[in-house]
Amino acid sequence: MSWAGWIMSRLVVLALLVADPALGNDTKYWSGVLGLGRGVDVTLVEYPVPAYAVLWVPVQLTRLVGGTPAVTFVLLFLALDAAFHALLVRHRPSGRLALAGELTWIASAPALGAVSAVHFDIVTGVLVGAALVLGARSSGAGAALATVAAGIKYWPAIVLPAIVLGARSRGRAAWTVVLVGAALAGGSLAIADAHRLFTPLTWQGERGLQLESVAATPAVVGHLVDPGRFRVAFTDHQSFEMFGPGTAVALTAATVGSGLLVALLGVLWWRGRHFQGAEVLVWTTLTATTGFIVVDKVFSPQYLLWLTPIAAAGLLRVRPSERARLAAWSVGLVAACVATQLGPVLGLWWIVDSRGGVAVATVLLVARNALMVGLFAYAGVRALHLAKQDERYDVAGAPGPPDDSSDRATAAIIS
């Protein structure tokens, strides 16, 4: 049943891609730039060097076996997608809502649409999700996967402290992060100049206020009401950015928000330093990832591919009584995926050109952003609450003494 659902959902995704092949333009961009053969120092500088290697493989594979790079990318991403689903099936938990993780993963792809099949952000998302699943049994494996994810695209670095604190052996996890990180950095330096390690950060720092970001929401609404005062432009950073009254303030707010997010995560890491159970680990990881997306000045649709594997994996790690809360949170995440597909993906040009269904697309974008803020707030509150009580759980995430009658009933059923 689980695999039948996965197959049907991915057929829907492929159908959506066939209906609008322009959604796969990023794959053409990658293959086109890599095909120039200009070297890693000046190619795809918006991505870390290991990401260059990940994207280089499908292009070379296409040259060997024929076909088009776009098709190769999609097939490889689907293969990774299937491998992660197999991991969820293999590690299916017991108790209530045992299928919640698999169902979240099945539903999230068609909810987000063709984006889920054409963006390599699925690579980092799946690696972090797999780190949560395998980390329950192997501190080294979980830390290694998360560190590789951070090497491919730097955002997973924000979840590494939680991965280490939530490990069965924190020492082993910490050393794994150091050694794998050093290997990735050393390998990058072996094939590229030292400055190449920082080009993704420079690229990100130079970006403006992306239309889809939470910080741009007031400007997007202003563009709907009075398009003469606000301007949307496609920039050299391969995205549509907002210009007009208040956008400079919004950029400053995004920077301040990033600092506040780090402070919040510092509190979570400090409070959970003694007994970092699976519940605290999962909610802290979700808080970090959702918060990074919400406060940043950039929010590309594919960023949701960071969250969906983490939510699905988290549903395997938490105890049954906590699973209901996380399952409800995941329903909200799938709803955000639907709003993303219908709003800032399919309706993007309506917003940009102020035509047709611009009002509907704008409302969906605003609703999506509001929902993401709500998901971030709930994850943060839940993580803070559990961090105060994490002594009730062991480091592997097993339930400790029941804290209410529902937990006692669940414990009795399981035993």
C-alpha cells in the first residue's frame, strides 16, 4: 500500500512536469553552465564545490549513455526519492500513526508539484532526513550524513548542533562532523581556490529581497494594490526580487531575524544539553530549518524540499504520544506545499506582470508565508517546552516515565 501510494504520487508529479516543462529550466541551466567547461572556480559559484560535483555527475552520465541531462537529473532525483521512501518503510515505528512518516513523504511531492522532481535541494533534504532516521542507531552515520549535506549546500550546518546533541554518543558524532567536514573542505581546496569556499556565502549576501520570501510579503501586497510604486525584476541571481518603499527595511529585518534565530537556537541547544531526547532533537531541527527559511530574504519554492524529509523522518523518531502533534504539524507543511505550487510557482507570472489571477496568486503566497511563520512558531514553542523536560527521555529517544494519562495508556499498549 505504501509503495503503491508512492508510485501514484510520483506519476502525478511527472504528469505535472510534462504539462509545464518550463519548471525544469534549472536542470537546463546546470547542464548548460557545466557544458561550458570553464572550471570549478568560476562555474556555479552560488553552490559549494561538493554541489558542483553532485551536479556534474548527471551531465557526464548523460554524455556516456545518451539522452538529455534534464531527464537524467529527474531520474536520479526520483531514485533518491525512492531510496528515502524505502528507508522510511524499513524503519517504520510501532504505535499510533505508524504510517504518518511515509504518508507525509508520499503526499508532499504532488503537493509541491513538479518542483519536487527537478531540484537538487532534495539531495540535502533527504540526507538530513536520513541522518535523523539512522542516527537513532549510529551516531557516526547520522552525523556523517548531516555533515555531507552541509557540504553540498551550507544550510544544514544550522542543524548540526542538534544532531550532535541528540546523538547516542555525542563524542563520536562531534568527531565525525569534524573529520567529514575537514575531508570535504580539503577535497574542495584540492580542486578549487580557497576563495571558492566562500563564493556561496558572497552570492547569498549580495542577493536582494526575493518575491517569495516572508520579508517581501508587505511589498508583494503593495504591488497588488499599487503596482506603480513597486517593481519586480529578474536579477543576475536567477530570481525575481522586489523593489520599492520599505524593501530596504525588509532586508534589514531579515538580517536581524537571522541573528534572533541563532539566539533562539542557542537557548534550545543549551537547555537540551543534558538529555537530548529524540523529541527535542526533531523539534529543534524543524525549528532551525523552518526558521532559516522564514527569516531569510530568499525563499525559493524548492526550500520546502529541506523540510518534508525532516518531518517524515521525525515522525519515525518521536514517541507515539508526540507523533500526533508532529503529524498535525506535517499536515500544515503539506498545505504550505500546495499553496506554494498554486501561488508562487504556477501563479508567479501573474504576480510579476500583474495580470490574470494576480489577486489569487498573491493571496496564496501571503497565506503560505503566514502558515510558514505559524509552523516555525509552533516548532519553536514545542522544542522549548520539551527541552525543559528532556531528562524524561534517554538519548536514543525512548520514552521515559509517562507524564500524563494518555502516555500511560500508550505505554501500556506498547508493552
